[in-house]
Amino acid sequence: MPPSKSERERDYERRRHQAWQRRQAAKAAERRRRRNTAIAATLVVVVLAGIAVVAWFSFRPSAADEAAAPGASPSAAATTSASPPANACPAPTSTPDASATQLSSAPDPSVAQGRTWAGTLVTSCGDIGVELDGAKAPRAVASFVTLARDNFFNGTPCHRLTTSGIYVLQCGDPTGTGTGGPGYTFGPVEAAPSDNVYPAGTIAMARRGSDGDSQGSQFFLVYQDSTIPSDTAGGYTVLGRITSGLDVVQRVASAGDDGSNGPGDGKPTTPISIEQVTVQ
């Protein structure tokens, strides 16, 4: 006996409802797929950001300890250049004085005279004009002026360059190893920026991490705005600024470093030495 009309209608409605359910299930599955894809993408971003933060803070102690140490300098992760650019400066022709000044104690802050000093770093790559603030950083300026007058910096290489995160060229070590100094240390930290930002052109003293009394002869030249975190000793003594010749430092930085202290941290690929320092 053939199905009645009502049975055919019910069967038709049932099949149509089942088709509707299948469409709804397919739509729900597609929504879940898109949501899961979005979640996965977000997790990837979060993980990558976490890796970047970990990488930065993994390098930060070295940057704070060594960039600040009398025998070391700031470090940071970066890609280095394999060879200098076509306009790189000529190789240094001088060497450190074997009888460089070694003092038993730091010069008295009064040597800074509480005034502004003008000077020039005569380097193998070109002259760098500087201005030193003896009012804001009397201990650091007194030390720098005394060493400059004693020809302590003559022939000394700028031994370390960092090229990412922290952008500095560190100089002032007569041994060129990152461990040398004038025979004394001094402190505490003077005139450090409260926001930890060191603008391009800043001249600051290096020291050991968390030791504000470990400043010596090493200093760093900031060639690009840098944020250098403070530690328990504070920030880093700002003794002055570059007034001309910042492009000299930037030219050296553009050639990169040799990665001898890790990626983006090592000796400048283009060697640079201080031939003489004049102050007045």
C-alpha cells in the first residue's frame, strides 16, 4: 500500500530538517575552525613576544654589567656586518702608551671647576667634538680632564660596539681588552637620566653592574637613542655630550661588530682608536 500524503509530507519535512541540521553542524564546525585558527595565531604571537622579552632580558645583565663596567661594556643582541662599508675609516696608526698614567686615587672633583669644558677626541676615523659638564658630573669630568691632560687616552682603541637595543661605542681602556683602567675607581653615579633614556650623542661612564663606585677611564658614546635599564646603583653617569662628529661614530657602527662577545656585541669591524684628547 503506497504511503499516504501525510506520511510523504512528514518524511519530506524530516529529510529537510535533517539537511538543515547538517548545514548548521557544518557552519558550527567552520566557526570552531576559524576560532581555533585565531587562537593559535594569537598564541604564536604571544610565544614569540615572550621569546623576544626573554632574549632581551637574557642579554640585559651583560649590557648593564659590562656596558657599565670599567673593564667591559654594554652588550645586546643584533645582526653584525661581515665587512665595512666603502667609506669606512682608515686603520689606526697609533698604539697605547706603555707608560700610561696609573694613579692610586681619583682626582679631586674640584678639578672639574664646576664648569663646562669643550674638547675634541681626535680619532683615526675623524674628530669628535665634545662638551663636558663639570657642574653636573664633577667626579667624572675631573677624572676625564686629568687623564686627557696626561695623554692617557692617546692610542687607545674603542674596543667594543653594540648594535641593537643599546647603541654604544665603548672606549677608554688602554689595554683594549675591556679590563683596563687608570689604576683607580670612583663613584657614585652622577647625573644619570631618571627615565633611563640616553639620547644619541650622550657620553656616559662605564661601570660594573650594581656598583656605582667602579667607574674608571672607560666611557661610551651613544650613537643612537638607547634605553639602558638602571640597577641597584642607579643609571650611568652622563658626563657630557657630542657636539660634532657623531657621524664618525655612526659610520663605525654601520660597519657592525665581529660578534666576539655574542651576536651584535664585539669589536668594531672598522677599528677606531683615540689618537689624542684635548680639553679646555
